[in-house]
Amino acid sequence: MRVPLIALVVLLAGCRSLGYYAHVAHGQASLIVHRRSIDAVVDDPKTPDATRRRLALAAEARRFASSALGLPGNRSYTYYVQLDRPWVAWNVFATPELSVAAVQHCFPIAGCVAYRGYFREDLARREAERERALGHDVSIGEVPAYSTLGWFADPVLSSMLRWDDDTLVGTIFHELAHQKIYVKNDSSFNESYATFVEDEGVRQWRRSRGLGAPDEKGDRLEHGFTAQVLALRDRLGAIYAQPWGDDAKRVAKAEEFEDFRGRYLAWRDGEAGGDRRYDRWMAQPLNNARLLPFGLYDTWVPSFAALFDRAGRNWPLFYAAVQRLAALPPSDRTRELERLKED
């Protein structure tokens, strides 16, 4: 499962504690200290062939991002960091026990986000325990990559090399899109815009290399599973809004999660054709917090697709139109996105 990648942007932040700020600053500094230019790593005879091939691909995608997609031509993704851990970071999500609304964390530059990020798993688990002690539902998400929104030259990370080629290339496009345009306190806008740039960028990238269209099966399954999770979240929200006692809501909550497992099995063995890629996610305990990342990336993707067509499929004109949307007051921006989605 993908998780939000705009994590840990707390530069100059009024963090809840100096210790958290120091941890994030140290984690970011460590990446800077350990980075090497991708060209140097590719030329190094000690580099494993598989790593060399993936980094050469990333370097080509990085050049394509600026030359063909109009994305920033800076030093981001021209460096590589071999991590000493499987993931670069861990995000901690929390909700009240009887709510699907996230516990928000706000920072001056990134704005408010629905998680706190940690470079160390033990610290993420400590934060999760703190949230549980407050009676909250909690989930920890593994983070293979994140963006500093251009404040630093974000590197390709060894955790990113776990992905297939399209996902690796697309993530570079996605994160550079955030660097070009980012709206404070509007995660749905930011992620939908960057996801559109990623998807359209991968399509153009594949055409430039004489490859066929991307395999749509994964997208179809992701959309189908996400739709089920969002429907579950809506049902839970309706339960929590009822004028019932907390015990009655807890019973109804447990029943909804149990019902969802049955719905999932029917979908997996029917519409999904027996595909088991989501079994691992379903095997974990379900709670409100585990549902938070879903829908974040694609709510307004059709709106940005319509905007791209209106711009004549011209990237500079498209970005100018996105900038105009970004400058609108939040309510006006949402209305315009809704209108575009209906076109």
C-alpha cells in the first residue's frame, strides 16, 4: 500500500517538542551526509548490477521530468542514499476512537497533515503508544520516500528501488510535481494534482521509450479496493454521528469491520479475479486510523485530467491553470474542482 509521501517537512517548525524537531533535523541531515551522486554510484565498479540498472533508469526519468514534463530542473533525484533500514521513515496516524477524523499536526511550511513522521521505527512506535494511551485508534505506515518540497535536493533512496520501473519513475514525477506547486493545508488537492502528473508522465515516458500503455490491472484493483474502504469510512462516520451511547457505537463499529472483511473476500474472489495483493493489509487489525490514507491521492485526479485537456495537453499552460486554482480561497477551489470533475 502506498502511503502519503509528503512527510516530515518541519523546517523552522513550531513542533510539539524540541526533541521531535531535533530528531527530524538529524534524520534529514543524515540523508544529506550519506548521499552520493547517481552518476558516481553508477560508475562505481562495486555497485551491484541490479542497483546500477535501476539508478540509470532513475537518472533518465529525472532528465525526462524536466525536458518533457516541465518539472523543476534542480538537483533533486540526482543523488542516491543507501539506507541502513528497510524504510526511510514511519508515519503515525491517529483518530479518536469514535471518529474517522484524523488527529492533525500542523507545521508552518507544510501546513496541517494527518500524521507525524519519524526516521526511527522505535520512536514511531513510542508515539503510537502515546496516542493509544489517549484512547485513540492508531496506525503506523511505512514510508519508502518523502519530499522536502524543494528545500533540499531529495535523493533516490534504496527503499524506492523495491518498486517496479513505472512506480519508481512515477514517484520521481510525483515528488517533483509537489516541488513545483504545493498548497498549504490542502492535502487532497496536492496529492491529486501530483498523482495526475505522475500518471500522465508515466504514459508519456512509456511512449517515448516505445513501450505500450501501462498495465491498468493494478490501477483498477487499487481503485476498486479504495472505493470499498471509503464506503466503509462513510458507514463508520454515519455510525459515529448517531445519538447513541459510546458502547452502542463500539458494537456497531466492530460489526462494520467484521462485515467489511466479508465484503472484501467477496470482492477478491469475484471482481478482483482472486488477486490477493491486499490480503496482507486485510490480515492486520482494522481501526479508524488505518483508513486515513485512502482516497487522499485520487479524489480530484479526474478534475486535473480535465484541466490538462482544456490546456491543450500543454504542460506550461496546465501548470499555470493549476497555479490559478491554488490561489483561490479553499471553498472556491473546491467548487471549481467539482465543476471540472463533472465535465
